[in-house]
Amino acid sequence: MESEPLQFLERMLTTPSPSGYEAPVQAVVREYADKFADKVDTDYHGNVIASVNSGGNVRVMMAGHCDQIGLLVTQIDEMGFIRCQTIGGWDPVQLVGQKMTIWTDEGEVPAVISRKPIHLLTDSERKAAIQLKDLWLDIGAKDQVQAKSLVKIGDPVTLQLGMQKMQNELVFGPKMDDTTGLWVVIEAARRYKQYKEKNCAAFAVSTVQEEIGLRGAKTSAYGIDPHIGIAVDVTHATDCPTIDRGERGEVYLGRGPVIYRGPNMNPKVVSRLMEVAEANDIPYQIAALGKAAPNDSNAIQTTRGGVAAGLVAIPNRYMHSAVETISLEDIDHASTLLAKFLHSIQDDDDFRPGM
């Protein structure tokens, strides 16, 4: 991977973006997209839309959501400890003992999140499932007055951000979901820009609030009114212990992006993605989904009069944790796949099923 795109990925992974609080990372996206896009817009919902060859007859939207799961400060008690509610779907077990950051208007406030030590738990408490009400944030404040001078109700909270490298081009850290998908669509637009001949209009969208209901995809797709819409999100890798591959399918890190088939996906879009991958020796995997997808491809497909939707996914181990793990090779291949897909679109292509 080239150094500048890799630096872009690392900047996004170290910039907070809980749902509803995406402005800091959207500034990073705009700065990068401004270097190549014909136009970069931000709508009133907060979606950032980078367009290339926007005058093309066939409009293709690519969506990667910029928001991450997080917490929201809801109470500061008399001792200066902080209680929170969740933004998005959390397993509270993942939070115990984590280093956290509260993002205030004045800057970062480091925190730890914990619970009563195991030595002090009763027998019934040890057997009970951990719940969010059992956890609290500690910023080291001496009392409520000091804590309230630093933190406000409604401040967002994230896991301590960062990316660490592993063996075999794997990396881990929080918010791979869906920073990796966002990187893919922005980088695909940059690579598409480099083609001398371009037919379709490409719109790479950094969508907001996916984690709380696919909200940014709904509003941005309505505004763009695309003919084709491809969401890029993470999917569960099944190449680790305890995952039932008979139930979840075979999805491996390092074997390429996943192209999904099923009722949420337009069959002609799926076929074209596979044809492009095979013609260009791009590794890919196939997965099936028999229902509406729980990601932006769902909202895109049903916008206005309907959109020819596709879903390209990045294999991700340990989703919604502090150690989400992905392959840099997978996201690089996914970006090339989408750039070449865009380049394959002709004005007379008809993506209506059965036509």
C-alpha cells in the first residue's frame, strides 16, 4: 500500500467519530478527498460526498460509514465518577478494564472503565452477566466539582484509539468498523480519477449514523439519487476459534474482499463485481445473506424508486471490540475492485433485474 493512503487510514483510525459526533473525522475525509475529487460536499446531516466525473450519465454511489460505536456521558456523581449510556451495539464485557477517552469541547480527557474487583464480588454477582450499570468511568477527579469542570453531560466517549501492526499485513484496533470500508470507497474514487476515460459519475460517500439505524445512507442516497449503490462495510471473519463456519460461511482474512449475494443485492451488480475481479486477478470471496442487510446497502437499495445495490465487505475478526483485526491486503484489493468496477460501467448498461 502507498504511504499516503496508509497515513490516511491511520489518521481516520485515531480520530474519534461516535454516531452523531462525526465532525472530526469528516474533516480528515474532506482534506484527503479535496486532493483528487472534482467536488467535495457536506450535507446538512453531516455526510461527506466526494464526486468524480459527476456529469456522467450513470450515477454510482459508494458508501462507507464513518461513525463508530461509543458511549455518551449521562451522569457525574458526587465522587466524580461518570456513568454512560451506549451509542450503538456493545457487549459490556468488552468494556471492562479498557482505557477510554472522553472527547470534550476543550480536548481529550483520559479515563479508565471498570467495575468492582473480583475479590469483592458476591457469589451471585460473579455468576451474573456484566451489565453497563455495573461499570463506571474514572478520570481521576477528586470530586464532582472537578469532574464537572472537565466533562459535560452529552460528551462522547470512545475506546483509546490507535492501530497496531501484526504479522502477515494484519492490523488491529478499535473502529475498523467501518473506517476500513470508508477508506475503500474514498480510495476507489481516487483510483478511478486516474483513468483517462471515465463514463459513470462516481460519488464516494462518508455516511454518518450507520450504527444507530443506517441514517446517513438514507439521506445521502436520497440526495444523490443513484442508479447503482454499493456499500462497503465489515463482515465477520470466521477463521478463528468458536465461530461456526457451517452457519456463518467461510470468510478468511487475507483472501480478498467479500462479495455478497442475496435479496438485498442486485444480481447484475453482483455478476459485474465478480467479472471485474476475475478479469483483473483480484482475489475475492463469496458470502450469502438471505435477508435485508444490517448495513448501508439496505437503506441504499430502497431509496426513492429503488437502487441496484451491492455489498462488498471487509473480513473483520472480533467486531465491536478494542481489537478488531483486518488485512491491509483485503482493503487494498477492495479499493482496486471498486475502481475497476466504476471504469467498467458504460452508458448503455442496464442493471434492472431480468432486463
